[in-house]
Amino acid sequence: MLAELPSDALQFWPLLTGLVGGLALFLFGLEQMSESLKMIAGDGLKKVLATLTTNRFTGAVAGAIVTAVVQSSSVTTVLVVGFISAGLMTLTQSIGVIMGANIGTTITAQLIAFKVTHYSLLLVSVGFFMLFGSRRETVRHYGHLIMGLGLIFFGMQLMSEGTEPLRSYPPFVQMMHQMDRPFWGILVAALFTALVQSSSATTGLVITLAGQGFISLDAGIALIFGANIGTCITAGLASIGKPREAVRAALVHVVFNLAGVAIWFAFIPQLSAVVEWVSPRSPELSGLARVAAETPRQIANAHTMFNVANTILLIWFTTPLVWLVTRLVPEKPASIDEPDTPKYLDPILLQTPALAMDVVRLELGHLGAAALDMMRGALHTIIHGSRQQVSSLHELDNHVDALHGAIVTYLGRLSQENLSDHQSQQLHECLSVANYLESIGDMIESNLVDAGRDRIANRLVISKETEAVLEALNTEVIRATECAIESIVSGDVELARNVLEAKSTINALADKAEVHLSGRLAADAPNRLAMYRLESEIMEYLKRMYYFAKRIAKLTANGRGLDPEVPAHEVAENLDELRV
């Protein structure tokens, strides 16, 4: 008896390391494959979400495509929560995407059901040499993808080899038999999925156990049902602290998955029969060998049929679903928007840089609106405002500084992600735009405000003729700045060129103002020299603001990096804010 204990202990550790290590490699490979797919299809991902969310049916297609790329329905739902909280998507649009996400995640199950584990290390080798042996960015991304795929299969192989001794371990065999009771199978899989935050990991483990002959098809279906419930946890956690619409989107995911399981719970035997009928068979085998050969593919097919059928059935009930989640999560009393609070920067979107870059551009529009708010009132306040009004103009820069800081911080976090060369260029340009807009705010806060305070302290009065000349220049500078910001948000090259072409007009107005101010030096007025200095400073600061607007416009006019793909109506709403 005592002599057997070390032997039992030695058998336990290979089993544990094989199972846990294999699962770790599986998850790591899945993450690597997901990251590379997002890099390869990043811009395409934006176009899919921008063009296929116009109604619930195309939204379902978009959800399936995006999830097939990111390899996780949880990630897609989390992205949807981010879109809604950033104002890029409505709840109604999100429902189709969430339903389609459950279809997209079945691609993973179909992929891992193929018995290609013997080629796993070959895939790892090929991917490795592509990743480290090529300088071309595209080749390296595909190498990352192939290597990740190889790690997925290698992880499954380790899990399979690690669990093989359990075939002769009665307690484990008896526990697996309990999985034939659907309630226990659903509960165990839901808890495991919530723990590892990946339904794909649960699916991979289920298919691995099925390949060892540990579980029947009915038990595998119950476990897949549980994985669908457990995957809701990730989106639920992501919605905490988000706007009500985002919380409702997460709740839609929960209700949809629970409803699907509830509908099929009593029909597991029937679903099993249909799956056995449509799946390939191995009549040359018998007993446990046949179960091990046929069940993995059957479970993958059951997963696909279950989610496709649920989407086809429940997509017609989007209106009642919206009504239900709206009743469960009612609106909060209307609150006043804080001008210092970013409107679009959601950390959730950082995991998909192509999409994060779009919300950065929209937030640049928000920052631009704050800077324009300062510009529109600056000249009148400097010329006519009281000491209190001048101080209020100074305080407005706090909003600009707060939004600038939020954008720079967000871009800093985004820079730590796996960015392509094109995305790195975009990030650099967005950072430059943010700095130019902050410079406009700082110039008003420091230079123009100081000029206004000098006017008040020295009791200077600017003539109406001089004011008219400066106002004409100010109007053109504001118009150019508006166009420059709009060109960044919308990607309109023509608007950017208009800003650059305004140089001759603004220079002509500046020359006219300079001639007028020089002529005023001879006027019979008190403090004429002090007035000339004040008026000249204001003119120079206005010209300097145009310089920053011109630098912003050049980024779009050169067509180097900023290429928006957000829905047109979202861009229009953002541009309306600039024109207020």
C-alpha cells in the first residue's frame, strides 16, 4: 500500500501539468491568433462594423464576421459595449451584432475539431520562421497567426495526452457520467467559462475530453450550453460603470444566451439525433474508439447548429428584447454633461487599435469644439470684456487641458498595443493634432488673456475701425480652424486643402490690419504707442492660431494616415458640435 503512494503521486503531476499546461498553451495560442487576425483585418473590421450594422440582419452578419476574426464572442460583445458607451452604436443596432457573435464563435469549435494535432509543431515551426525570419510586416503577422494556430493544436495535444490516464480512473469516469445529466453539465461549464473568461477554452477542453471518449454527445451539448451562459460574464463585467445603453447591451447578451439554452434544454436528445445524422461517421470502428472518433466533430456541429438556430429564431424579437432590457435597466435622470469628461475614449476599444483610432479622432473633434469655444469669444472679451469676463476666458482653457490630457493618456496606452506601421503613423498624427489644439487654447489663456488684462489695467480703448479690421481677420482664422478640425474628424481632403488655400486670404487681411495699425500711430489719441503694441500683439496671435490650423490640415491634405471608417451619421453629429 505504502509502496503505491509515490506511484500515484507521480501519475498526478504529469496529468496536472499536461492539462493545465495544455490549457495555458491553448489560451496563449488563441490570444496570439486573435491579435494577428486583428492586425491583418483591422481596417476591414472597421468597414464591416461601419457598413453592416444598419439593420438587425446585416448586424448579425457583422457580429459573426468580427467574432470569427477576434475568436471570442465575449470580446465582440465587449466591443459593442464600448461602441455604445462611446456613442458609435445604438442598442437596437447592437442586438444583431450580439446574436451574430454567437455564430462567429462556432468557427473556433469547428477549427479545433479537426484532428490535426500531429501537425501542431510543424505549424509552430513555420509560424516561427515567418515571424522572426522576415522583415515584411504582413509576413510577420501571418507567421504570428500560423504559430498561434499551432499552439492551439499543441495545447490540445498536451491536454489529450495528460488526461489519457483518467480513462482507467473510476472516480473521474463516474464524474464524467454525471455530465449526462444536463443541469450539472451546464452548471460546470458555465462556472469554468466564467473562470477562464473564454468559451473557446471550454469548447476546446470539451472536444479534447470527447476525443478521449470521456463524454457522450448529450453531455458535450450540455457543456456547450453552459459555455454559452458563462461567456456572458465578461460582457457583464465590462458594462459596470458604463452608460445605461451599454449595460442594456450586456443584458441583451445574457438574455439571448439564457433564452437559447432554455429553448433547447428539453430537446437535447433531438438535437443530438440531428447532429449524428448530419455528421461524418466511422463505421469501421467500434466501442470507445468510435465514440472518440465521431464525438468531437458532432459536438462542434451541435455548437454551430444551436447558435445558428437561436439567431434565426430570436432575431425577429429584437423589439420585445429592447423593451425588456429597457424596463430592467431604466434611464437615469438626465444629467449635465461635464465639459472636462471625454465622450468617446473607452478603454475597452484599446484591444482593437483600428477601432480605437476612430474614437480618438472623434475625441479630437470634441477637443476641437472646446478650443473653438474659446476662439469664438476671445476677441470680443479681450477688446470689451470686464476683468471677470477675461478671467472666465482664462478658465475655459481648463476644459481644453483636461481633454488634451485624456487623449494623450489614451494614446499612450494605445501605443503599448500591437500596432502596425500605419497605425503607429496615425497615432503620431493624432498626438500632433491634440498638441496643436492645446497650443491654441494655451495661446488664448496666456497671451490673449494677458493682452486683455493690460487693456483693462491701462484703460485702453480700441477704436471701432481697428476692431472691424481685427474681427475680419479673426473670422477667417476661426473658419479655417473649423475646417481643419472637420477634416480630421471626417477625413475630408478637400476641406483640408481649403484651409491651406486660405493662407493668401488671411495674409491679405493681416497685411491690411498691419497697414491700418501703422496709420493709427499718427492718430491724436492717448496712449497711442501702448495701443499699437496691444493691437499688434492681438493680430500676431490670430496669425499664430492660423498656423496651428494649417498644421492640422496638412495631416489630412497629405493623405498619410488619418482615414476614418466610423458611421457617417456619427461623424455628422460630431461636426455639428464644432459648428455650434
